[in-house]
Amino acid sequence: MLRGWVVERGIGSPVAGCRIWIAQGCAGCGALEQDSVTTASTDERGRFTLPLRRGLVSLRVERSGFATTVYEPVDVSTPEVTLAVPIELERSVDASVLLRHKSRPVVAGFAMLLPVASDAPPVLDPRAPRSHTQMPGCSERFASDGSVRFRNLTEGRYLASFMAEGLPLCRVEFTVANARSTLPTLLNLGAGACVRGWVRDPRGVGVPGTITVSEGRGPGADASAQVARDGWFELTGLCEGPATLHFGPRQDPSGTTFRVSRTVDLRDAHVQEIDVQVPARMGTTRGTIRGLRAQTRSLALTLIRKTPERTVEIAAQVRGDSFFAPLTEAGEHEYLLTAEEDGRLLRQSGKVLLAPGAEARIALARASLAVRVSGSPAQHAGLFLALAATEGDRVGALVRHPTDSTVPDAQGVVCFEELAPGEYCVLAAHEAREATLLGRVNVSATDTRVSLTVAAPQVQ
């Protein structure tokens, strides 16, 4: 018998529900018998037991959400083997990218993925074989919507190469860390658009920093560049279509943290020159915050001033139920407000009027949303829900990520608490499928509940 147990790497907690595959063969022939395969599952303590006989033995461990681990064949001379140390599984993530050329999906081509660096495989026990994390499929064809998905990626650096007929080769290096991937959500395989220009303050002096472009249908920055000390920047290889240019966040000499944004219309094989003006400090405002929870540990407020030329985001300083913020315009103006409470994004409904030297009162409104998913419990297996902000007709940044707490309960209901009133996108993600937009919902006033019935995706 082969006895052992499985734990999560770096944490040591047992991993239940692992599928253990063992193939056995003849030591003299030097090959495994593919028809001699035995399987077992780990219990709630992560332990397993498998029948074993003398000869060559190969072990394979699989679990959803973890990278598959394979043990190279080893010659076993005794039918009783107990592993001295546990088998460690490393969590994995999937990374997806949309491929475009002149705003159209690129559907004919394939992608290659290679690790940039990898650690040497560990040795569990002198009587056990060496193990290695199975490399995800190194070649993936483009899907019908122009997307490519790399599965079961563990922490590390990767090099992805995208090849399509008649288009230049595109290579992207990205990292996977903390269950997240830095692979861009959108890539242009053509000549691409170019944006360049200057970042200056009101005196015409260049302001160094980082400038990024958010483009496509998903959240996040798809391209970034460093602004030189004289204020010059240049971004190339961008996808055609509407995009948003961001400078910052940056802290000025007075301690003010701000970010400047403006929209651009990108065209393939076209150079667009843009000047970004960093705002000057025109005064300050202070006030009080209503609606704070007694257990609130931290609150981050951001004031947003939108004009036809640009959007300026200013970080306010919060102390208790009071706030202090510099303003970049003289006179009274309307500001939007976002609030992040203990790491959770809240959105202020409506606008607030602020002016330098004046005091203001800000109320943090909260609501809850209940989403009922139709279908049987079997259809809910592996289904997660998530909430995202709305940016016009696009899906914005995630407000609630898909976690164990967003799985439908026995009645098919998922509850999202501590939401700010406003419009949200409801997304469904299945462990084996892409996230899909189920619909949009308006969450109304404080402490109200809104129910939405949607059809569960069919799992093939």
C-alpha cells in the first residue's frame, strides 16, 4: 500500500478532494503499463491510500484550483510505502487575453507559453520519486472570439508568443503572483496606434511619473510607460478604438496625491500627440463624514473633478469622521466621490459641491443586493458570482470578486452586502468557463434589498 497526504504549499493546510492517479509497471521492462492505473481521493484531512506492488510507479495529483503535480517513475522494491513528508500542491490561476487587429477579433492563429524561470523540483523522500508541476498546455489556438486562455498557471514569470498569419509576431512577458496575473486583457497584433506628448504643470515644467492607457472591454491598464524628467512620453502598439489615458497616482511637493485622466480615440498606424497638464493646488476643503461603521478600520476617499478636457482624481486625508482635501480649481464645483472602506469599494451616489475654504458633509450610503439564480443545485456546482462597476456601456472594475462567499446557497441566492447605491454589472464565472455578463441592476437607497433572477449557465 502507498500512504500519504496532500497539503497546500506555503500554508500546510490539508487539501481534500484531490484525485490521485498511480500507474504501475514492470521494473525489468523499464516502462509503465498504461492499463494498470489506480485512482483514489484524499479525505478531509488530505490523506489517501492506494494499493501498490513492486516495480515502476508513477504518481499524478490533480485538484481544481491547483496545478497538477506529476511524480516521475521510480522503482519500488517494497509493497508498503509511507511518504515521510506530504505532497505539496501549488495554487494556480487562469489568464485570458483578447487579440485584436483594427478593432476586429483575430481568430486564426495560435499562442505559445513558456516559463521564464522555474524552481528545481523538490525531493519528498528517498523512497519517493522527484516531482514537478505539470506545465500548462504550451500551445493554444485562438478561440472564435479572438481570445486565448492559459490554464493552471502557478506563481512565476512567463513568456507568451502570439502568432497569426499576415501579422507580426507579438511577445508578452508577464507574472503570476498572489493568485493574479499581469497578462494584459487586450492585445493588438497589428501595427498599432501611438500616443505621445508632454506632461507639464501650469508653469510648463515637465512632470515625471508613470502614464498608462486603459483600453478594450475589460478593466486594468493594457499599456504603460515612464514619463521622462522633461515630461516626454510615448506609448506604441495600442489597440484601435476609444481609450483612457492616466497619469499618476503621483504625490506633489505639498503631499497631495492625484491622478489625471483624459479620453483618446486611437487609430491603427496613426500617431496622436497629446499634452497632459498637471493641476495646481488652488485651496483646500474640509468636512465631516456620516455613515461610518463603528468597526471601520480604514477609509480612503477620492474626489473626482470631471471637465471636457480632463478628469482629476484627488486623494483626501481622513482622520476619524473628518476629512481634508486639496482642490485644484477656484470657486464652487461639483465633485464625484469614491470611498474605499477596509479595502472594499463603495461609491457615493450623486455629486457633492466643494469649494476652497468651505466645509462639507459627506454621507456614505449603503445597500445590499440579493441575486437569485434559477436552476437546480446541480447547475450551480462550480458557479461563482461577482459584481463590477459600470463605465458607460462597458464593464468596469470588480467591486466584489468571485470567492467562496459568492457561491449560490441551497435556494440559489447570493447576497452582496455593504454596497453603495448605483448601477452594477452582475457576472457569472464557472471554474471551467469564461465569465459572462448576466445583466445590469440598479441598487437603490440605503439598507434596501434588490432581487434579480437570472438563468444559470449550462455546464457542458
